[in-house]
Amino acid sequence: MHDVQAEGGAPVTSASRPVLPLLLGVAVVVLALDQVTKWLALSRLDGRTPVQVLDGALQLRLVRNPGAAFGMAQGMTLVLTAIAVVVVVAILRMARRLTSRWWALALGLVLGGAMGNLTDRVFRAPGPGRGHVVDFLELPRWPVFNLADSAIVCAALLIVVLSLRGVPHVSSTA
């Protein structure tokens, strides 16, 4: 095995190697799973009463959400659409410099989740930029949510841990 040379001849270590493929791979998987599960929810839950899955711990209930995650910010769909676009652009711009695999995982989760809900806002009724997000997972005493929301929440927790542990976005040798 041999070291890869960076610009100026310095060796590129695995810690400083760009991790864009990981970030994009995670985002694509999250987006795909989110959209497939929303399609299934729409095709199998529309017009049905909630379906019990885990003996009162989880039920499937179809909700078309015009607000933010967990039903917040109702009626602000255009603003939320704009925020999602800004988040996607910011992550893609930062991704080129990113070298931490953990940060790539976290930002890939955010990117995939933001793109999943943004896809709904752009392509679902009542129209582009105003579309309702499909939510279908419901826990006791918790608002209905989807996989995109779950990915964003998991990413937020990971980002807090990474920040508290002082894990840098880029290696000091990059």
C-alpha cells in the first residue's frame, strides 16, 4: 500500500482524505428510503384508521403535514421550503472540504432528510413550494413523523456529540 500525495507533495492520510462519497451515499440512502416509505404509506394507509405495529409503542397513521417536523410551524411551507434549499446548498458547499467521516455521516443524514422533505414540498399537493410533507410514524404522546425527520434528529444528536467531543470537520493536516 502506498500513500497518496496531496497538492504540494504532502501525504494524504485517511483522516484527511475527502469523505464526499460517504456524505453523498448516506444522503442518497436516506432520501431513497424516505421516499419509498412515503409512497408505501400513501398507497396503503390513505383512508385507513391507524395501524398498530408494536403493541401500542408504534402505529402507522397517514398525515399530510404543511408545517415543519413534528407538526410545528403550520402554514409556513414556503419559508420552510426556502430554509431547506439553503441547508442543502450549505451542506453541499461545505462537503468539498470535509474530511471527518463522523461529520460526513451527520451531514449526510441532514442532507438526505432535508432533501426528502424538500422533495415533498416541491412535488406534492397543493403545489410546488407549498406541498405537504407525508408523515406516517407515530409514537405514544409524540407527533407523527417520517424517516427524513428521524434522520435529521439523529444527525442533530450526532452533531451535538461531535461538537462536545471537539471532533473537527476537517483534519489539521488537510
